[in-house]
Amino acid sequence: MRWEFPMHSAPWAGVLATAGGLVFSGSDEGNFFALDAKTGKPLWDFQTGGPIAANPVSFNVDGRQCVAIAADRVLYVFGL
């Protein structure tokens, strides 16, 4: 095993890894977070205010990578 990242509860959402070395996931407590793919260290997190039960999605807009997550009837989109 290369690294592990402990979570407070089992995730309902899947995990997304990008070619840019990022790993994204979310928790039932509403935390959406990015990890360094090489080390597993947290890079940032965002509290959505509601459970995350859908997989994160990565897409490109005008050459800029974005990641989106749905939580508690809200769609959040982050530019990377």
C-alpha cells in the first residue's frame, strides 16, 4: 500500500483521480476534499453542508480543469 487516508465514515461517493496528481472524494458528513495522489496528504477541503452521495466529476472548460460534486441538492463546481 502506498498511503491511506482515514475517514470518519464509509464514503457513499466514489473516488476521482486526475492526471494532474489529485485525488478527490467526499464524505457522508459533507466534506469534499482533494488529496495529493503521491503522498495522500490533504491539499484542501470544503464543507458542503450536506451528505455527498455522488461521484465527483472532472471536466475541462476553455482549457481549465474543473471538478464538480453534488451534495444536498446543490451542485458545486471548483476550478483547479
